[in-house]
Amino acid sequence: MEKPINIWRVIGCSVKGASHIRSGKPNQDRIKFSDYQNGKMPLTLAVADGHGGTAYFRSDKGAEFAVEIAVEICKKLIDTTWDGIKDKKINDSLSREIVQKWIEKVNLDIHSNPFSADEDASLKTKKDQITKRPSGLKNEGLAAYGSTLIVAVIHESFILFLQLGDGNVLLVSSTGEIDQPLPKDDRLFGNETTSLCLPESWFDFRFRLLPINSTNPSPALILLSTDGYANSFSHDSEFEKVGTDLLEIICENPEGLDKGIESIKENLPNWLNIASEKGSGDDTTVGILCNLKQIKKYHDENYDEKNRKKVLISALPENEGNNNPLDSNSVSIKVPHESPPGANEIK
């Protein structure tokens, strides 16, 4: 039996945070996904969040290096199957290779673009904090490029998730159920996060490997986001509702599922700008993997083609209202009443 061709769609974007627009700082988030033509696997999506503080003055580059390296390394899984991966320590091998390649790329960049005296002085403000582990830090210059990283790898028989630092992964099933598949890291609180710039950071990656088969179907949607997005919501439940809102946007488009996905692609930059402005103020990045087969299953079980329901949710906080929805064919994404505490800058 032929494998399905192009059942996945991938969309995403990154916007500069409202606070960074006001201060003139660059966007420190990055997003990248692999080419996906004719259904060729694996399909990889990566998002990264550079720390952006005074001592992390090249963290936008660090985030760029992180997503580029992750996507490139995951190409090696092209011939991997569930049986070939399930008993191997894939987390350790992949995370080590990502970190080592990232360090190599950072060191090359430092060699090509040496730090100025002022930049070197900024680094020393973090030296004591980032060398607190017994192994020490071989190159304190890595801190300038500090970044988080989240990776999702889709294959015919498995889905792999890797995460270092803060940010979020949401799964939406074909029944509309929401799941956050990765374990929580108790070290992530306030503005504190694990990072590629810390010693032996491969030990800090969280990991999840899911089988894909007839009894364990793929999610309908997989959403990866930097913490600027979830921090724009007052409660986790409001953020999680984004998943079902997106699924409904796709299903309720009168021109079909592909047009629904295209509608999200067109509106996403505006939604993320609103979220940052009304919420966290931070750079905000979202990548979405859409499985057409599972979305169609949700659609067929929940919608009548002759009586398509139409729901409009305000794109602004509830206490402000919105008489001009972003898209009359779409459910737009809520932004919370209150700005969340803190931002993603490590202090």
C-alpha cells in the first residue's frame, strides 16, 4: 500500500516583541523547518529563543545556529523506524550532537567576529553564574549566544520531541483533546531557564518518543512556541485552548481544510503581535504541524457540511471587545486580561 503523500502541512512565524520594538532590540527568536516535498520524511520543526539580556548580546545568532543545526542533524533519521529507534538512547546522542555542533559554530563566529572590550566586560557579569557546575565552562563566550531550543521530528512510525529550556509543545488529537507531551522541568521558574550555553547542556534536554500506528494515531496539530506566547495568557487553560481554536479555524473555513490552514498562516503574524502587545511584550514564535488526515477525521465527526457552525472569538482581551474580527471565516485567538509576570530575559 502506498504511503500517503503530503498529509502534513507546516506553518509558522516569529514576531519581534512589543518591548523590543520600543527599545530597538532585535528579535531573538528563530524558527526553521525542513523541506517537505512529496511527503518525504522526516519533517522537522525547530524553534529557539535567544536570552536577550546584556550578557547575551549575540543570542539572536545563537538561536539561529540552534534551529539550523537541529534541522540538519535530524535529517539523519531519514531511514529510521520505530523498531530501530525505540530501544536506543536517541535523546543522548541527538542532544549531544546538537550541543557540540552549536558550540563549534559559536566558536567559529567568535573567531570571525571577536568581542569588543565592552562586550567582554558584559560577559564577565555572568561568568560566576554560568560556571557554577563542577565541569566548569570551557568557553565563557558561549553565554553571549545563549538560547533555548525545541524540536519536533515527524516520521512515518514515530514522533520525536526534544526541548532545552522554556517554551511549550501542545498536541491536539483528532478528538480535540489537548496534551503537553514533555515532562515539566522544575528548574524553569520566573526568568530562569536551562540553556545551550551552560556546561554539558545535553543533560538538560527533555525528551519524548511517541509511536505512530493504527492504535496510536498522529495528532491533528502539533504546536511549538517560545515562552513569549504562553506568557501572554493569564492561565494555562487559556493557552491550551489555542489548540482547539486553531483546529476549529481550519475546519470551519468554507473553502476547505487547506484554505483553513492558509488562513492561519495569513493571520498568525497579526495574532502574535496582538499577543505580545497585550500580554508578555516578549518576542513570540509559533510553529504548527498540521496532519490533514487527522484534521479531516475531527471535521467529519464534528461538522455538518450543510450546517457549518460559525464561532467568532475576540482577538482582544475580553474587557476590550472587538467589533472587527481579523477574519470573518476564522476563530481568532484570545489574548488574556492581564500581562503575565516577567519576560524571557535571563537575569
